[in-house]
Amino acid sequence: MSWTRNVRQVVPYVAGEQPKETDVVKLNTNENPYPPAPGVRRALEHLADNSERLRLYPDPDATVLVKALSDVYDVPENMIFVGVGSDDVLSMSFLTFFNSGKPVLFPDVTYSFYDVWANLYRIPYEMIPLSADWKIRKEDYIGKTNGGIIFPNPNAPTGIALDTGDIEAIVRANPDSVVIVDEAYVDFGAVSAHPLIRKYENVLIVQTFSKSRSMAGMRIGYAFGSPRLIGFLKDCKFSFNSYTLNWPSILCGKASLENRPYFADCVGKIVTQREFFAKQLRQEGWEVLPSKANFLFVRYPGISGEYLFNELRRRKIFVRHWNKPRIEDYLRITVGRPEDMNKLHEALKKILAEIRERA
Ligand SMILES: *Cc1c(COP(=O)(O)O)cnc(C)c1O
């Protein structure tokens, strides 16, 4: 007998390492290598000049940020929800929408936070295996009893995207549950399913400022859905914590949204770099999954992923690796600046050459 029996005990999500040294090539957490839009800096300067304002609570509805999202995405304000990064939006969505006792479905290889939230909230879940070529098969999510469905599009860590037609088929076939599409990486070349929110009441589209908008440190996420769906989400949020987004986040988020050319330019540079690097690796014998995200999921046939990960780390190059079935020989590499990718490329060539010498 002990008090610990009454504690909600969970195994937490493990985020990619944030190294203390500054001389590393950091390609492990899918951050954007380019700075946020210049207007974000001006918003921060404005905040510095008006720090007196911090006496007051922030606007619990983050009105100016929601308005800016509404303008950019042409979605009415009552169909928008905002939170402290999409992790906050997603965890609140698990709490709100997955409340049936039936299993929530998500892929076996996917964002490793989903099973953590399911365990935290005591939601039953079932992991649906991806196909042998790492795809989400819409058939697997149709005609199956469930208490909800969630998947990223493009999926992580594979980078493979699903088209809106397949997503629509899943949403249409599951009118009794909420389908959440986690679009953390959608801006890097996939197609957003957000038009579906006007046609289906049960679909929630979640996006973030952390990847394509270079603002992981600011923590801003948002979701689009039917007014009823967003209403339920807000009721839970306002029963949990009213003041989620702080004043700096609200103003910096708005400033970022206002500069569309800068956003397009940064995303374009990453997409170009991704395709260039993927082609280089494939020519040298690597298996590279076709990515629509700001990362590549790669493997060198016959060489252990853990070995490559450790050799890179020794050279102060950080990528992501999971000791999990099916994916233990893969590395997930964030697409960085050209100079970062060159350093990585040179290191990989050296590591492979050393292996060949020893053989
Ligand atoms: C990065 C990521 C998120 C969370 O991002 P936030 O920084 O919390 O906005 C959510 N889903 C996936 C699949 C991600 O890769």
C-alpha cells in the first residue's frame, strides 16, 4: 500500500535531443533552419517597448491571431482553434473527442506522441500497420469499429503523404467518430485537407508554426473544423486553462502570417534542398522514402541505423533514430541549410568508406 497507487503514472514522450553545445549540425527535430519572418522581430521589439502590458492577462480568445489565420486560410473565425503548439491542440483534441471506450486508430509507425496521450487519458487504441511500402491504406480505416482516428499527413517519420480523396473517404466512412489530420508538415509539398471542414462536421485539421514558419520556440498551433467541433474543443480548453497563448505568441504569430512571400520563399528553399539531397543519396545506394515533409527517412541496406546514428553523433551531427521494430535501421534527417547537408553528406561518405575498408 502506498500513495503511489493513486497517482496517474505514465511513460512520457521523449523529444529529440536539444544539445547544449552550439557547434553541432542539428538535424534531429525538424526545426526550420531559416529565421522567422522579419516582422516577428519587429513584434518582439514592440513588446519590449510595451512590457508594461504584461501586467494583464492575454486575450483568452487570441482574437488578432485567429483573425490573421482566418484571412490567410479563408476560414471563418468560428472554425478556428489555437493552442500552445500543435501538441497542445492535439492533446486537448484527444481529451475532447476520444471519449467512447472504443479504440482510437492510428498507424503503427507514426508520431510517437499519440500513444502517450492515449495512455495519459486512458483511451484504448489500436495501431494499424502501414503497408510494406510505408503507406497509410485508407481501406484499413473503413468499416472498422473505432472511437476516433488520427494520423499525420504527410505521415511522420516516413514523410509519405496521402491525397485528399483518400482522407475524404476515411472521414465519410466514419460519421460516428472524429477524424484528426495532423498537418504539421503539410506546407512542404502535400495538399491540406482543410477544405473538408466545410463538407464534414467530424474532421479536424491541425497545423503548427513550429516547422514551416520557423517558430518552434514560440509554441503556436491551430486547428480548423466545423463550428460544432471547434465549440466542443473550446469548451474543454476553457475548462482546463483559459490563458494558453501568451501575448508574445499572439503578436508574433500574427506578424508571421502577414508575410506570405517570406513564408513561400523559406518553404521553397527547403523543398529544393530536400529533393537535391534525396537524389544524391539515392545515387549512392541509399534507400530514401519519397518525402513531402522537411525531413527524409533513409536507410543504407545492410548497415545498422544505430551504428550510423552513433557515428554521426560522434562527429557532432544530430539526426533522429528509433530503436523500434520495423524502423530501427532508418534515420530521420531534417532538411537543413545547404552547408548543413554538405557536412552531413561528407560524414556519411566517410562512415561508409570506413566500413568498406574494414570489410
Ligand atoms: C512537430 C510535430 C507536432 C508538434 O509540433 P508543435 O511544435 O507542438 O506544434 C505535431 N505532430 C507532428 C507529426 C509533428 O512532427
